Amino acid sequence: MNDLRNKLRNFEIDYTLHLEDDYLFVNHFSICESVDLLETYTEYGQVHFWLGWLNFPPEITPKEIGNYYEWVYSEDKGLLENLFLDECSAIRSQRGSWYWQTYTNWPYFSLRPSLTSVEKFLSVDDYSTSFDPTLTSTEFEFAARWGEKKYKTLVSKYNHIIDLGLDPNISAYHLNNSIR
């Protein structure tokens, strides 16, 4: 990811569209609408297309802006604490593991298909290369620093993609013989 960040420093662009090879887009969406959101609501640094609306419990009411909602992150809860079991994700994933069905308290940044403000992305500094992978991941370590900057993320209420990575035979990790 630091290679990407170095390349972005060489271009005069405002936004980058992050894609991954194990996601399949199944619905149309407007990148222009996402740009407009990031320019209008400057506290946000990303617009995600991967999650869709969740079955939030009554005590969690995310802020909504049109067809988007604010990624739920609670500074009062522990990092990676399970906030609720999401039946919508359970139905979509149809996977035996609880991991993808539980909404985890994770700071506002993720490496999923999204439109990201390059300025905010670069302001967080490089991805750490010295973290202990048995304790954390490069994505989480970066997300924690994204949250410290008070940047937030919007998520589309509509599920625009299918995560092919849920099928272990066609996930990018399996195909590339690598771990998450």
C-alpha cells in the first residue's frame, strides 16, 4: 500500500477509486455522487460501496445522508469489540463463520471498494512496516490512525458488490496463495 501512496504523491488528483480483484459489482452507482458527498461533507474521507444497509439494533442509529450512512464506530467501546450480530450480513454471506456477521468496532477506514480522498489518505502517513502481524494487520493499524485524525467514512445503503472472497476457492488470497 505504501507503493500506491508513493504513486499518488506524483499525481495531482483529488480522489482514488479502490478496487479489489475478488469483488464483483452487481449494481450501478454514481462515482460523481460520491465525489459530491466528499466535497460537501468534509469530515468524510471515504465512500464505501461494499457493505449495504445493516440491521442495526435500536441503540445504534447511524447518521444518514441520502443513500448513505456513516460507518458506525464508537470511541467509547474497545477496538475490535463486537457491537452486534447483523442478520442482514448473515443472510447475504450464508457463511458458517460468525466473523462476517458480527459488526466489529473498527475505525472509519477500510481497504474495500471505495472512493477515497487522496489528501486525507496521504495525510495519515505511510502504512506501518514494523507492526506485529500476530497482534494486528496493516489495514487495522492504518485505520486506527485514520480514526485519530477524526476522518469518517460513508457507506452506501445499497449492496453494490458481491464479495467473491467468501468462496474460499476463488478468493484472491487463495488464488495468490497468501494470507489475509
